[in-house]
Amino acid sequence: MLRLRLAVPQEFSGRCLSDILAAAARLDPEAAARIVRFGAVRVDGQVERDPGRRISAGRRVFVLWSAQAAAQQPSPRLVYQDAHLWIVWKPAGIPVQGTRLGSENSVEEYLAASATKGLEPRIVHRLDLPVSGLMVAAATAEGAAGLSRGFEDGAVRKVYLAVAHVSPGSGSDLCRRLEGGDPVDIDHPLLWVSGKQKAMVSPDGKPARSRVALVAPPTDGRILLAIRLLSGRTHQIRVHLSHSGLPVVGDSAYGAESGSTEAPRIALHSTFLAFPHPVGKGPVVFQELPPDDFWKCARATPPADLLDRFRKVLGLLGCSD
């Protein structure tokens, strides 16, 4: 087990992350690069997977690495496949695409390895690194074009489950509205701040709308929510919930206390996907409830009737037909 906390000293300023880690922990440079690519290193609270990232003095670097945990990290899993598309389950902590220096366990690499000769997998939407769940990828150019149109015109319906923090006086207005039984739309424009690799609510941002419904009422400072994305901005759910006083559990980037230290994840899961087939006829509908590490991160127990609750919520969110 390697555990390291470091405020980058001036003499290391501008050096790449793997070099800093190798020097601070007395590691072989290639071993340090593997640890970074695995996702075991955070810079100012954010997972950083690029070993070549230049780090300035004063940045906070935290490393928590276990060779045993690395050996047990799950890989992406194929849920469905046809001639034009794949439905893939992405574990938390696995990137959708590799860094410029490669990734040993990304969704992109998984699809490339799974594709038969003549097929070129195309990523048509993404999940954040610490988020688990369902995503769709195209197997052909025709499929990619159809899926892209579906995302642009709102034909793709995406629903997430999230466990959020509730504290006295925090998020009370949104909680009261949700407990009335009807879904609530959060409609705040989002601006991406590239220097911080974060989004923020801003009148200068792009339109962003999330529809939120209550799945289970607050218990022990946690609330279980379902969120339908009505637009597709980066970090949209995370920022909208945080701005409303209900930060996602484990999402320290947006105001929550850290979640489980066993996995680089937050309590957010892509649980439902529905859309017209991009080439064939008829709807494509898939649903997967969150895995064990979601509930572990949330420090919560799923309701015994979670599936029934979620089916009801899908109707409220306009996703049951």
C-alpha cells in the first residue's frame, strides 16, 4: 500500500506528475506512470490520469495505491451488441477514453479489442471518470450518425441515480418540493472553466436542464434521487445538485465530503438508457441498478423495493412509455 500527501515544492514546479511521484515515493518512473494511469493519484482533489501533466508548485497531490486493489479493478462489460451499436457498462474509475499516453483499461480500448474486423467503435457520449453505468457506442458510421442525431434532438432518454448529502438548512427548498411527489426541473446555464477543469452555474454559460425526482426520502443525511438529463453539459448533474444544496456524496470537487477511499468514485450511476434504434426499427431500452461500490461510497443501503420505486419514478420523468 502506498499512501502519500504532498504539497509540490518549488524545486518540482513544472515537472510532470509521474516524475514528481517517482521522486517523492522513490519509485521507478514507469511504475509511477502506471499508478497515475490507474487513477490512484489526485491533484487538488481531482483524479489525474495523465502521467505527463505538468504540475506547478503548491498543488496538493494525494496518492492511495494498492496493488491488490489494482488487480481487482473491474473492466467495462458489454451489455448488448448488434450490427450498429453497443451498450456498455462502465465501472467507476475507468475512463471512457485513454490519455494521450494511453490507458490500460478504458472503454475505448475495451471496444477496440471487442470489435470484429472491419468495425470501428465510435464513442458518441461520455460518462465522467468517477461515474458508473450504461453508455452507448456506435459500431458503424451509420449508427454513429443516427445516435448523434438522437442526442441532438432529445430522442435519447438518460436517467441517473444519485445519493446526495442533506444537512440541516441545506437543500431544504428543493427537498420540500420533491417531497410533494412531482419532479422538479433545475434550469441553470453552465460555464466550463478549462483552467480548473470544472463547470459552474453562470449567466454566461450554455443552457442546461435536469429533471429531478425523489426515489427515497432523506435518511441519515442522505437522499436518493433520480435525474433525467434534458441537456448534456459536462458535469451537469453534479453541478446542478451542488448548486441546489444537495451535493453528490463523494464528489469533493463540487462541495461534498469525500466518499469511500476504496474506489475513485462518487454516488452517481447511469441507470437507464432509451432511444430509437439509429438504423433499425423500434426502441432500445436498457436499465441497470447501481453496483455495490455505489452504495458503499454512499454509505447507504438500497431500499428493499428500489426497483418498484424506480419504475414509478421513470413514469414521473416521462421515461416509462
